[in-house]
Amino acid sequence: MDRIIEYMLEEDEGFGDITSEAVVDEDKTVTAHIISKDEGILAGIDIIKEMFESKNVQVIFNLKDGTKIAKNDLLMCLKGDARTILLLERSALNLLMRMSGVASAADYHVNLVNDYDVIIAGTRKTLPAIGKFDKQALKIGGADTHRFSLDDMVLIKDNHIASVGTPLETLLKAKENVSFSKKIEIEVESLKDAVGCVENKADIVMLDNMSPKEVEEVLEELIKLNIRDNSLIEVSGGITAENIVDYAKLGIDIISLGALTHSSRSLNFSLRILED
């Protein structure tokens, strides 16, 4: 993550901040505030604090990750070299706004299903290179991170199955070749495949793009066969704020939403240098 932050700063700086170098006196010390122009859940402030401090900018005050914020809230107070603060400004704000937007989306969806015993999880549908920041934001917002990377667990999806044969064949092949220490999840699209994979004790069976009625039919069949407890049941695909409760109330274990990261709106923050 440190390397990614360094790249962000290098990309933004180019061959130098010619504006600040032209108009801001060298060694000018200023105080600056980062202010919220939005409401939601703050995420990434600890990372931003380290970013400024690593460049010898003093952080006098900052709120904590997970804090509920409103418009005009003071998020951070800084003191240091003006040119340095201006150099860091956009990269710091961009990351802070992005992470806070993801955390706010996670918090919103988690609260929608508070009355049900279900986990809200993200997916790997994150922005390239900053996936770990997105995952951290999900956690701050109260959602489960799901996989951080491909080596976390086995997750058999449609293209894996298309390369092998049937869902059950693919599951059994994974069981033969994967360490006991790794969980195995498989994505299915039909009642038959769901039953077969639960019978063969996949750790997690993901019901992909099924309607609430179809999910209910799967659960009823698993209960009828007395195998419901063999596997965790996850649903994903086509789930929105409008229909999430329809899924949660069925008694599933996990709801995963790519929209928490691929479609969340960044919150709006600004940095203001105070007048002398």
C-alpha cells in the first residue's frame, strides 16, 4: 500500500508542482483544515495521517476511521510546509473521498438488514491497484471484505466451470487438489447444481443471479433433504438497496454486492489553507 501511495504522489507531481513553486514562498509554514462537504462514514483518515506525517507535515487533530460525519465537520488539522501540503492535497483527498464513499455505501446496506442474521460482503470488483484500500473501507463501513486476492480461498466461478465441465465435477476436482486449510466456494445458477454442491459439502455455495423466489426454492429443497447446514449459502447478482431485504429475510448467510465498490459515490471533502 505504501508503494501505491508513493506512485499516486509521483503521478500527480510529474516533474514538479510548477504552480506552487512559482507563487508560494519556499519554507512557508501554514495551517490547513480538511473539511467535509458531505455526510457519511469516514474511512482512510489513518492512511492520510501517515501520508502527511511521512512528508514532515504535522497532524494536529484528526477524527477516527468509522466516525459518522456531517457537512462542515473538521476532519483533520495540519501544520507544515505550504508547498508540501499543496503537493499532497489532491492525492490525499482523492483517496480519502473514495474510501469514505465505499465505507458509507457499506454502512448503508448493512443497516438495511440489521434485523436479519446475514453478512453483507464486498467483491473483487474494485478499482485497479487500490483494491486493498477499497477492502479496508468495506471493513470500516461494517461489511465483510470477502477475498482480498486470488490466494485467499478457492472461488469457482462460471468460467472455471466452463473450462472443466459441470459445477459438481469442478467442485470435486478442487477438493482433490486444494489444501484442507483453504475454503472452497462455488457459484451455481440452478436448483440442481446447488443441491449437488451442498450434498458434496462445498464450504460456501453462491446462488448467482437468482430471484428471491428461486433462492427460496433452493433453501426449501436443502431443508427437505436435511443438508442445509452442509454449506453456507451466499447470494449475489442483481441485488440492490430496493430488494436486499427480500433476500435477507429468506435465511441466507451472505449477501455480496459488487456495487459497494464499483458504483459507490465518493464523498466530497476539501482542504483549506487558513489565512495568516
